[in-house]
Amino acid sequence: MGKVYYISKNVGLGMLVLTVCGLATIIALSVAYDKEKSKNQGNVGDGASDSTSTTTPSTTPDTPKEPWDHYRLPDSLIPVSYNVTLWPRLKPNAEGLYIFTGRSTVIFKCVKETDLIIIHSRKLNFTTFFGHHAKLSSQGEAPVPTILNSWLVKKTEFLVIQLGSRLSAGVSYSLHTEFLGELADDLEGFYRSEYVEDGVKKVVATSQMQATYARKSFPCFDEPAMKAVFSVTIIHSRDTVALSNGKEKGSLDKQNHFSFFFQCKWKWFGNLVTLRWWNDLWLNEGFASYVEYLGVDYAEPTWNIKDHIILYDVQKVFAVDALAFSHPLSRGEEEVNEPAQISEMFNTISYSKGAAVLRMLSEFLTEPVFARGLGVSISSLHLCCRNVCATVSRLGINDAVREFPCGFWLLPRTQPLRHSLLSLLLLLTARHKKSLSSSSQFRAPAPSRISAVSIINRAQIIDDAFNLARAKIISTTLALRTTKYLSKERDYIPWESALRNLNYYILMFDRNEVYGVLQAYLKKQIQPLFEHFKTITSNWTRVPTGHTDQYNQINAIGIACRAGVEGCRELIKSWYREWMKNPSRNPIHPNLKSTVYCYAIAFGGVAEWDFAWNMFKNATLASEASRLRSALACSKIPWLLNRYLEYTLDPTKIRKQDAPSTIQNIARNVVGMPLAWNFVNARWSYIFQQYGKGSFSFSNLVSGITQRFSTEYELQEV
């Protein structure tokens, strides 16, 4: 029986009093600590020099109260022009840092009276003028307000200048700053990149200003609507070269300056239709993606490149747009504020859905009418369903538009959908919203009637069927029936559509017993295509004449090797062995290099891997280096893949900007996937610090590593 202890009443009261006092002390210390922490967080810390260590006026963190607490610039000032000088140091200083120095004079116009100048700045150390971060002057005879105070706001990335009186509306002023920044290897703003040439490390200074990185290079009004004219001078040594996509004004030999003049031209991409805010990014990127096809088609009309938008944008974005985390093309401005939220807008929806919608509109209106519509009135053509009817009415094509239901995709009847699964799927799902069961008596076109259905519709039948199967509207069996005719298919677009959809099942099944059956089916379907290309290329000695045939030859060889078609492995290994014997003469056609390199390394051992690594290190062409870097991830030898993963941490072996895609390539390999997952898990903090803060490649890295995850256990691991 346990012992029982008794204490007196007085002792008990004493202990209670001591406990209460202890708790009160802890609470008081916590409050004091919180106040001190808040005060310290308000101090200037993002690049301010010691002589200007002023504190930001205190505000409640969760509720922005002051103009500098908001992420958007006030509408009181607009920039007119910048004169920027940057001097990158391509050798480290005494502290081992690469730096750049610069000076900037921005002329801006005051459109609303204000006693604040708020301009973007991030990670810049400023030279002070009379204790302030900048100098202010007038472009006319208007009086210049004195600067009372200036400080940096880390959270919203602003330099704030408090004036003694208001700036006058309608008057232009100039703001001069001088600064120092780190020429870091973080791929943001004005940054450092390195490469090796003839065994010697070379350092270059380059830039990435979009979306919110210009402020890391020089103080600026870093919003898309704040357009201005730029004059940029680069100071560099005589043994280096300065390159720009702007017009070179000339060089000043005495000072080793090169001056470049960047003037915003009123054109579509980023200028004439500059987005007001990042929520409408699709207007810029979607147009660029769509017009890519038009430009190539104009230069090479026989390639039929415009049809490829079905594969690379339309079908791609259909899959993404069906997911729960998808978003509209244009979001509310209030939904996109912070730099990280802005970076998230650079995604498949903005690029591919933007391109797909513009193509749809062009097909519906016809290309000539669409082109004329763009020039009618930019302000009235917002490319939204609410305005299309009015626009087409002005263009005189009322008969083409009966009803335009907002929120639905248009379905232009440019091709007859005879006897195809697609017509019935569209009819039942879009019109009647009925599900199709596996017992429905639908089938793909008979081989003798393949040509009766257009190439694009054949591809779309397959893609629609698999997407409906993934949505559990039809059975997977029914979707797979659309691929039974592929042994008779010779065109690239239907084959590519089928392989992209079948790849989902390969990823889901290549780690279990079901994969054997799937592999046998792929082998049966791909073997006739492999033999077809063997024949038309005279036993692989010639290049197919058709442009899309050249694409499809890559599919034929790649899938044949993956499925184990006889003759494919020997063909790949013979080409690669021939190259290994004479590295200076590569017998592999450029079209086939990526496929041959990958499967040769997959079929080979250490010797094949080491040869590719040496060729990668000595590659002088970026495209060749990229192919080899991807192929090195195809090895089936675990310790080689683990060694390659470790290389991604060493920028002398794998460039920092290439590390995420290299890890992703390894994860695509069924052997490499668990290795990559463990590697990233073990180094998550480092990888997130390096690539997770707004980097475009980080989301691809995460999705790439987890693309095979399909079990409850794997879900819990994520």
C-alpha cells in the first residue's frame, strides 16, 4: 500500500503563494521579452548602414496601418526614367564576398501631393548623405522638400523617405542613391554565375529581374504598371565583355564603361498591354506562349507546328486545371500581394491556359478577325467573355455568335467529329452531365478508318478518355480501348498524347507486379512503329524527312527500349560504344542524343556513366551539357545515383541553378526516386533555404520527387 504524506495548513498556503508568485514572474518575463522582441524587429536591419540605424514606426504586424506596411506602392508617384550605373566585382573581396556597387538616379513625377517617397529596395547597403539614404532634387524651379528621416522596411522591401513638406502635384523630381550589394549566387536580381572553361573557373555577372528581383539590383518602383525608360551603364574590366538585349549607345574607353539604353516600346509583350498587376500575368505570358507557335509556323509552314499546342499547352493544362488547387486565369488583385504569391502566378495556368484560351478565341473568331480585333481598341478588348460579344459585334461577325455562356470553354466546330468517342463524350458530359459506364458500346476508330478522324481529334479522343477515367467518370478499361489502334498509328501527335497519358500508369505501376502486363502491352503496340522507322530510315542510317516523323522516331526508339523490343538495346549500345571509342566524333544524330544517352547509361555500368560525366564536364555547348546532365540520372546503379545526388551540393560539379532539375531527373528514375526522396528529406532545411523562397524550380522539384507517390503511407510521409 502506498505511503500517504500530510502537510500542515500553513505550509500548504505557503506553497500555494510561492506557486502563484512563480507563475506571475514567468508571465511578466514573457511580456517583457515579447515587447523587447517587437522593438528589435522594428529596427532597420536590411542593409542600412550604421550611421542611419533608424527604427520603423511601430505598427501592428497583422493589420497594415501605414503606407509602407502595404505591399503595393502608393499611387502618388510614377517613374519617368532611370539612369543606373552598376559595377560588378568578379573577384571576391577581403571577406571572400563577391559584391557590386552602383548608383541610380530616378526621375519621377508627383501626381498626388505627398510627404512620403516609397520605393522598393532589398538587400542593398546605402551610402548616406547627411545621415539619409538618398538625395532629392527638383527637375524645375519648384522648391525641394527637405528629408526628415529615411529607413528600410524589411517585410515589404521598401526604402521610405519622410519629407518635411509635401511634393507638388505635376512636378518632376529626381532621387539619387548610391549603394552596395552582394553579387550572390542566388539567381535573383544582379547575381553571380560560374562555369569552367579549359579547367579554369570563370565568373559572370548576370540578371534575373522578373518578378520582384529588380529591387535587389537598384532602388526602383518595382511594379509592372510603373513603366519607364532605362539608361544602364556597366563598368567592367577590359578583358571582359558586357552584353545586353538593349541597344548599345557606345563605349567609353577611358573608363572601360559600356552604356546600354533600354527603352520600353509600346508592343504587346509586357509593354502595350502591360499588366497592371501580377494577377493578370496570363495576358503577358499566355500571349507569348501562343505567339511562339505562330512565329514558327510562319517561318516553317510545313512543320504544322501550330498543331503542337494541343500537346504542349491544351492537354497539359486540362490536366492541371482539373485539380482542386487550380485557379482562374485572372485573380483578384487582393489575392496576389507578397513576392511569394507573385512568384506562384508563374505557373501552368498563366502560361498554358492563357495560350489555350487565346488559341480557342482565335479559332472561334478566325485568325484574321482575331488579329483585327487586337488592333480595334486595346482598352475595350479584355479577352473576357463579357466583352467578346460586344467586340465581335463591332467587327461585323454577329452571325458567328449566338450565345456566349460565361465560364465555359468554347468548342469551335472546325473539324467534323465523325464516329469518334470525343463527340459522344462531349455530348454526354458537357450537355447532359451523364456518366459513361464501362458497359457503354464505344470504341476507337477502326484501323481502316483512321484517316477519317483528324490527327488532332485522334489525340483528343485519347486524352479526353484518360482524363475522364482519372475523374472516375468512365472506367480505365474504356480509356485503354482508345489505345488499341495505336499499332496502326504512325502520326506523332496521337502517339505523344497516348504516351503522356500512359506515363501516369507507368509511374503508378512500375514498382509492382502489374507493370509486367503493362510493359507487354506497350511492347505489342510500339513494335510496329519501331519497325516502321527502321524501314523508312534504311536501318537507322537516314533521318526521316517529315518534321513530326523526326519527333515520332524519338518516341519509337525510347518506348521500344523501355518495353524491351528486340533490337533496341543493341542499337543504343552500338551507337554509344562507337562514341566511347572516339569521343571527338559523336555518331549519334542530334535528334536522338537525349534518348540514346539515357538508355545507354541505363543499360550500361560505371564505364558508361563515367564517360558521360567526363563529356559533360568538357562540353562547350549548353544544350549538349544539359542532355548529358539529364542522361546521367538514368543509371540503374544506386550508388552512382547517390554520388550524383551529392554532386548537386557542390557548385563546382553541378551549377546551383541546375541542382533542382538534376534531383528531379534522378527522381524520375524508378531506382532513383527513393534515393532522391531520402536525400531531400535529409537536407530539407538547406534545400528550402536555397530554392524555396519564390524560386520557380522549387515547386517542380517537390512535385517531381513525389510523382510516383500513391499509397497512404507515402501520403503520410509527405
